[in-house]
Amino acid sequence: MTAADFPALDALPGERRTDLAPGLSVVPLKSPTLPPATRTNAWLLGQRDVVVVDPASPWDAPRQAFLDALEGRRVQAIFLTHHHVDHVSGAAWLAEQTGAPVLAHAETADRIELPVARLLDEGDVVQTDAGDWRCLHTPGHAPGHLCLWRAPLPGEARGELVAGDMVAGEGTILLDPPEGHLQTYLDSLERLLGLGPSRLLPAHGPALPDGPARLQAYIAHRHARTDQVQAALAAADDASSHDLASVVYPDLPAAFLPIAARQILVHLVWLRERGLVGVVGLDVGVDGAQVRPAAPVSDPRLRWRPSPPPPPGAPGHGDLAGR
Ligand SMILES: [Zn+2]
């Protein structure tokens, strides 16, 4: 990944370091992320020797601003929460600048081009000069997604969580099937909720106080969205994820409908896994095929409809198209 893959930036962004606590700072860096977010937070864990989480800018000016914001801190490691382009686009550059090793989950390492020096998984510890952070494997948004958990210090009621793309302080979390998977994501959110973090430190937007309330709201929001998709499909007889996107997100500019349709799809897949909806075939006219049973469930051309309730006593029911 090089800067040439992204449009040039006209204005110099005002990247600055904010210190939240001893050993915890953040520099939001202009990144190729989805609007309304424009930056990805590079979290700095540690005081003099820092672990940098998700240095994501592919552009020279934000990168230089980041180096300036370090003010002499030594980069001891580069930690990647997951493989998405708006999280890793400055990692190779920063590794080259500082000689620091890149740390990531194996599922992340498999999906990026830069060398990962140390593979991390559930329970592994990232040490800093301001305390230890423990890796939590939290798939659902991305297969190799890792959060970092700092357990409560003496005198503290609750710990803190570097949350990556599990939650967002700005914008929403995109679940793109098949790698994005709703139940897996919900399970990960429930798990984080169980830790009761005081504060969530997301990859986009400001730190979120009252972690448990935020996590509960995220879980409730996803269930409400599933209900909405199910109701829209029931009213439509049969529909594609694009059709449903324009119903569920009526005010969305047309340019965002393809992304919205991916969000609808992740809910359709969740409903399908429970036998509540089925695939009736492909959108007619796209490639001439009305039914292609082998199409992956993430194919945006699939048309969907509600599954009929099973007859009393039936052991269950599958998709209408027999997939
Ligand atoms: Zn992401």
C-alpha cells in the first residue's frame, strides 16, 4: 500500500496529541476511512517507550505531524487491531522509520502485505512502561480483530479498553459479510460488556465514557436493525439487499447505498442462519441467471424473502430455494 493508492490531501490536517492519562495518549491521523469519520486514532500506550496502535495514514503530512507529536517518545512496537486499510496504512512506514516490530493476530497478518514480527492471540500481553495490556480476540468486524484490555489498577473500579472497530466515537461500525458476521460481532460485544470497561478507546472519534452503557446500546441497536430488516422484507414480498437499504435508510445519499446494502446483508445472513428468511435467487437481468444456488450468501445480487413459519411439529425449515 502506498500513498499513490489514495487521493492527495490538499489541506494539512491538524494532527495533535491528546494525553488522557499517564501512559495513555492519542493522535488522530487523517486516514482513508469511511465518512463521516476522517481520521483513525493512533493510540500511544506507555510513557517514554510507546506502543502505537493502528498508525493508519498513507499521507506524508499527517505522518510527519505524528512524528512531531511523539515529542521524543520511542516507538517500541506497532500494534494492529485488524487488517482494514484505514488501520494499517501507516504501519510499514512507521516500522521503517523506527525499527519497531509490528504486532498483530495471525488472521490479520494473513491479510496484509507488511511483515508481522510477532503474532498475538487471546491472552497475550503487550507490556509498556505504564502497565500491561492484555489481548482479547474479538472477531465479528474482522476475523483477526484484537482489543487491548487494561485491568483495573489498585484503587480503580474498572479497567480500560482499546476497542479498535468494535465501537466508534464517530460514524458507525461496518460489518461486511462474509468476514463481517453479526452473531460473532454480538458475541464479542457481549464479552466486552462482561468486562465492564470504564472507558472505550475507539479507532475513530473520541474516547467513550461509560463503556457498559455504550456496549449495551450497540447490542440493542443491532437487534433493532435486524427487526427493521425483517419487517421491511415482510412488507416487500421479495427484495434484494439494495431494495431493503433504500427502505431502511430512506435519507441516505445514493452513493452510500451499496455500503448500506452490505449492512442489510449482514442482518439477512443472521436471519437466514435462524431459518427466518431465505434466498429466492439472483436479481433478474444482472447476469441472466434467475437462480444460482451456488452463489455465496454475501452476493449482493441475491433476492430474499421471508421463510414461512414451519408447520406444527415440523423439525424446522430451510430456504425456499433449497440452498
Ligand atoms: Zn475496520
